[in-house]
Amino acid sequence: MPRENCGKKPGLFGGIACAAAIGTVGPAASPAYAIDKVTCRNGAGYTEIHNETVHCFANAGHLTVYISDVHKINSGNNRVFVSWYRLDGGSGGETVEKWQTRHYSPRVIVKRIQIF
């Protein structure tokens, strides 16, 4: 779709075509996305997000995620900012300092993490 027609074609596919024409589809490779999902190991100091399993992250940066039914976050050897929301409409974000744990009841959906 020519760039000058962006915004004139309604609907989802028009928007996708415009995004492709402008070059904004998908995350760009950038140092800001340096967080890695890693294999969890006891005592490794990784950031841990707990639901029915444990999701571990390492390295500084930020990452948009969708991790549902989260009941606990361990920061590990990291200072972490976590954005979350609940199905009842509540939402929030907080910084978890190194070696701290946060418990969530009711459980939350984590949408973004930033490791400093």
C-alpha cells in the first residue's frame, strides 16, 4: 500500500499494510530488548515470574510479555520493574528491589518487565 494512502483504508488489514509500508511491523532489534528468557536454576539470581510454572529472565533491558495467572515474582540479583493488570480491570506497576519477592492475590497478568 502506498504510504500516502495510510489511514484512508479502514480495517485491520489496511492498518497492517500501512505498518508494513512504513516499516513498523514487529520488534526492532535493539539493545533495549536485551532481556533473555533463560533456563531456571536454583541460586542463579535470575528474575523469576511464577504461575503454574516458573519463567526466568536475565540481563538488563525491557520486554513486553503476556504471562497470566502470576502469583509471585522474585527479583533475584536484579532490580526489576513489572507492569501488570487483572481481569477485574485493576492494574499497576512496581519496582521490586534485588533479592525481594512480591506475592499477588488475586493473581495478575504480567505485561511488561524491565530489568535494570
